[in-house]
Amino acid sequence: MILPGATLGILGGGQLGQMFILAARRMGYPVWVLDPDPDCPAAGVADQHLCAAYDDPAALQSLADHCAAVTTEFENVPASAIHYLERRLPVRPGAAALAIAQDRAREKSFFQELGLETAPFAWLRQAEDLTMAAQHLRFPAILKTTRFGYDGKGQRHVTTASELSTAWQSLNTPEAILESRIPLQQEFSIILARAVDGMMVFYPAAENIHHQGVLDLSIIPARVPEALQTQARHGAARIATALDYVGVLAVEFFVSTEGQLLINEMAPRPHNSGHYSIDACVSSQFDQQVRALCALPLGDTRLISPVVMMNLLGDLWETGGPDWQKLLQHPQIKLHLYGKKVARPGRKMGHVNALSIEAERALSVLRILRRDWNWPR
Ligand code: ATP
Ligand code: MG
């Protein structure tokens, strides 16, 4: 076990890195972060910010010299950096899970190999594959880059096969997947933590509502049939076990209008839809990331209160920034701002957790705030 007082490292200093560091420091672990952005959100809270590329040999050596273990806040860390660190100290989750999560096509194939159902998709590596895909896949469909996509970026909606070639060219990517668009009834996510000894704990499912491809709200408890939640937990557990995963793992699910459960994607880290756990669970997903990384017993994931999480996007800053007084007048709302210096439409600047005796009431509070902010969705 790596006990408080030991220094931890993290690759990536966005908001997820920042919240990991806050949790770790609260528990008495100094944290070093590696991130090439001098203004990254984690820079302000880390004990040491190594401002360098993720594959910078000196920076990686420095992490290895000073840290007892290293984790990541995002899956797109170069494999070479992980391999370098893995030879020197525990890296959790390890290279295998990151390699799969980096690549949508590999990830979806991996799910199917485990017997988990995904939306029908085709893997496109060259222009000729488009014709094949157009013949075999049901439209409308979504063309997605295999790598570096997030918050709906790197995606094109294609209504008919005739639009495919233009969409492919505009994505300008060496590889993509074409995926049938599923008529959705609901979306939800399962976040679990798995320890070094294989022990697993699950967070309550989060019902996720997206707006223009970006997560808008997470509602907990999720209004998703219990049987589907159980099925999803089994699926998520199968993934974690197959990867011999250590850390926090998020898995996103679709429920089709026909009531069928499909797996969408996974994130080998804490997830936006788990931010509710900071205020509403005994142990947050970031506490849990610290525990798993340090080979400590896992914490209790129990929900203390119904909660709704709402993302604060850069759109809100377009007209001078949100009116904070209108937010802070609600005693049930907990504010989390990441300290990003530049706001852009769609950029995640922070989030709020509204806690109440029922999720429906928490939703009403957020609806009032939205109305006051003139931020309809
Ligand atoms: P994020 O980083 O926010 O998880 P992402 O860029 O990795 O997103 P996806 O999770 O694949 O992308 O898609 C974002 C959202 O777009 C989904 O949560 C869902 O609302 C919608 N979406 C994606 N694929 C499909 C599909 N096949 N059918 C219906 N809706 C879809
Ligand atoms: Mg997603």
C-alpha cells in the first residue's frame, strides 16, 4: 500500500487531473502533474507542474524519480510514455486498457468479443471501405474518427449513403468508424472502481442527457429500469475483469426506443457523469482513483442524497459570464469551477451539483437557474 505522505503523479492536468489532485492532497498525498499547457487547470493545485510534452524523456524521468505511482486523466497519452513509466513504477490503469480506449474501433470490437452488444458499425481505413459500409449499414449513421474524439468532436452525421464521401473527406482522418444512429430512449453510465486484488465497487448509475453531443445533465438515481442497470453493471464488470483493470472505469450505455441495452464507449478514468459523486457519495470517484492507485481498500460508493449534475459550458461566458449571485442564492447547489482562463462555446468550464430529497426537485432548481440565466436547452 502506498500511504499518505507518498507523492503521486498524474499525466494530464485538465479538470479531471485537478479534481484528482484535490482529492489526493486532502488525503495527504502531494501530487506532481505532467501537462504541456502552462495554464492547465491542475497547475494551480499541484505540488509540482512539469510543463512538458507527454513523451518528454526528462519530465518522465522526473516523475519516475519523485512519485510512488502514476495515473492518467485521459486516454490519449502516448503509449511510449506509459511503457517508459511502467518499467519504473506502478501505472494504474495500465497500458493495455489505455491502448484499447484510445481507439474507438478496437474498443467496440473488444466489447463485441466480450459478448456485449454495440450499435452496428463498420471500420473504415480506406476510401474503398466506404462503399462496403454504405451497403451493409443502416442509415442515418454517424461517422466518428477512431482517435482523439471527445464531446462529440470528430463526428459527422450522415443521413444517407450519398453524404458519406463528403463527410469522410471533411473529417480528414486516416481511420474512422461508421455507426448506425440508434433511436435513443435514454443514456446512462456505470462507473466502477477495481482494486489491485480484483475487488470491485459500483457507483449508482447516472442517467445522462446530452445537448449537441456534449453531456448536459446527469440525474441520480437514474430513471432507468433496474434490470437494465444490472445488465449494464455485469457488462462493465466483464470489461474491467478482462482488462485486469486497476482504477476507476466509466462505461456509457444506450437504451434504444425498443428497450434494448447497447454499450457505447468506455473511459479508463473518472468521468464527467461521475462528478455528482464529489458531493453526493461517501467516496467520490476521485477519492476512489487515489485509493485504487495506492492499492488501498476501496471506499464506499453509497449515495447520500439524490443529485443532478449540470455542466457549465463556455457558451455561458459569451455574454460576460454567468451571474453567480443567481446561482449562489440556491443553498442546494454546489459550485465547481475549473479555473480555465479561456471560455469557448462547448468548453467545460465547471459544473454544479444540485442536491435535494428527490432528483426531480434538484432538476427544478436547475430549471429555475437556467431560466434566470436565460440559458435554455
Ligand atoms: P464524450 O467524450 O462526451 O463521451 P464522444 O465524443 O466520445 O463523447 P460519443 O460518446 O460516441 O462521443 O457520442 C456522444 C453522444 O452522441 C452520445 O452520448 C449520444 O448522445 C450521441 N451518439 C453517439 N453515437 C450514437 C449512436 N450510434 N446513436 C445515437 N446517438 C449517438
Ligand atoms: Mg461518450
